[in-house]
Amino acid sequence: MADNDNPFPIPENETDRLRTLQSYDILDSPPEVDFDALVRLAAYTFDVPMATVGLAFCAFTAMQAGSLLVVEDLLQDPRFSQNDLVVRSPNLRFYAGAPLLDPKGYILGTIAIVDTRPRTLDEKQRGILYDLSLLVMTALENRRRSLLLTEMVLTDYLTGITNRAQFDRALQSEMAHARRTDEPFSILCMDLDEFKDINDQYGHPVGDEVLCEVARRLKNLLRTEDTLSRIGGDEFGMVLREGASTTAQAMKQRIQEAMTAPIKLKNGKQINVGLSIGMATYSSDIDSPYTLLAQSDSDLYQVKHRSGKGR
């Protein structure tokens, strides 16, 4: 709440602080029950009309080495006396904020209580506000751990792309979206040709190299809104959002072009790998995601058994 003549001071570690804050993946997220409950608890405990959990930078709190910032009368404080929120509606007069400190000591934001009348905080009340900041950080840390665990569960351990579970989730989500909007989408099911021979001839470590390189090439072709997954040992799946059959055909062509270059192994050898692709596009007569997946699998089966692989 600085005035125009007293801009927020920016600390030297601001870039690192923002990077740390982004790792919590909470900016621009919908309201969450935990934080709403803590805000209500703060407002009730201190009998104030307003309380907030803010993840924007609170410069004056940070400049106090992370201690509480208590302004008993905003109108009498030159840092805030000309602020619009003080001199105009809602005519704020009191502010107290406790920093949200992450384990590395970065200030991610504040939990603050605000009143329209001047007031004071005794030592017990200051302690309570500080304790509330610890509860907010506990909620943030738990949220981040949950997100990390979810990401681990939905990520293929070898290639780093998403796994079958995430592919199924994306497929179900796109099916629901298509039914609401009548917008088509497509899926591609891909299978490496003669991958067993690669493992038998060169060993499983080389097979893993091949899988990782194929995943890398496919990922480079992916649009932001699409999903790429490893759905089996040597099988990959792609969900193309808002992808009609022409979009899927164009993607198939790009994939085949990307796979023409041989894969260079760590031992210096090069091998050529073929990739067969099956395709299916949503239409109103498809009753479930599994029907669409079965169509793509059927198309892949036909491709694999035509004369020649990598079709």
C-alpha cells in the first residue's frame, strides 16, 4: 500500500523469490478451502472486517527482515497516508501483516488483517497472527507436496512424459469437452516396429535410449494443449485437442518425418527405428472413450500388418 511517491523497494533476491513462488503453482488458481478458512479465522479472531492471504510482494514487511508489519493508523503513517485505499473508500486505517516464509527464507506473501479504524495489537495478538502465517505456509507446503506426488504418479519414470493414467484422464476430459461443444478431437496410438529385436540385439539399456529419444522427438512436435503419453512398453499415445482428422493426419506426417533420422546411441552407433501409427477421431456416434481408443488400436493393428512397417 505504498503511495506514488514511495514505490515498493525491490530486494536483490526478487527473481529467486518469484521462481520459488511459482513452484507452488498457486498463482491465478481458483479459491481454495484451506486459505478461505484461514482468512475467516483471522477476521473472526481479531474482530476485523477484512483479512487476506496475499501472494503478491509486500515490500515493507520484507524490509523488516520478515517480522510483522503493524501500522496502527495508516492515515498517520507517511508511507501510506496518501494511498487511495486510505484516503478514499474503503478508508482503511489499520493494517497488520505477517510474512509467509518458505523453508529457504523467501517471503512468498503475507496474511494480513485490515480495519477501517485505528487500533493496536498486544504481544499475544502478534503471536497469534504469526501462528496463522505458519498455518498458511503449512497449507501451501502440503499443497505443493500433493501436486508433486500427483505429478510423479502421472509421469512415466523413464521418458519423463506422462503415463497411461494421464493419457486416460486426458482422453476422458476431451470426450466430455467434445460432447459439450461438439468440437472434434483425435487420438494417435503409436507402436515402435521390431522393438523386441532392438532389445535382443543391443540390450535393454539401448532400448531405453531409443524410447527416450522417440519420446523427445514426439514431445518436440506437441502443441501446448495436446497430451503425449507412454501407454505401454514401446507404445505411445497422443490426444489432440480440437483436432479434426485433417489435424491428426498432419501430425502423423510430422511424426513420420521426425522418425526418418537415425537414432544416435551413446556408444556411437546409429540405428533406424520405425513407428507405426493408428488414428481415430471423435464423432457423435462414439459412446465412450474406450470406443475411440479401440478404433485407434484397430487402425494401428491394420497398419502393423500391412506390407512394411512404419506406416
